[in-house]
Amino acid sequence: MQTVRNWPATLGKLAIAGVLVGSLAGCFENDTQRGVAGAVAGGAVAGATGNNVATGALIGGAAGVFCRDTGAQACQNTRN
């Protein structure tokens, strides 16, 4: 794993990504949409922190697909 040299910039990117993904999580209508968004966000966060982008995308995609199953409030669909 590489050492992140510019922590303030990296933390700022992570905070922005977290807010954007968290605010959009409830807007997606199914697990596939949440999975794609999670994969994109996971890859972006991994790239911003100097980690493996493919691994980040895999973890983020899995989190997006299964977030509703965990009962996370942000992942619940409010539309019928």
C-alpha cells in the first residue's frame, strides 16, 4: 500500500465522494443501480487514496448491491 502524502486533499475528496454517494443512494430504484454507483464510488475513493482501483470498485459495488439488505435507511426506496 502506498502512503498518501497529501492527507488534507485526500480527505476532502473522500468527504465529497461520501456526501455525493450517500445523498444519491436513496434515489436509485434497484440493487443494480446502487451497485454501479457503489462500484464507481469505490474505484474513485481507491484511486484517490492510492489503492487498487479494481478492488475498490469490487468492494463498493458489493456494498451498493447489499446496502438495502442491511436495512440502511439511505438505501430504502420510498417510491412504490
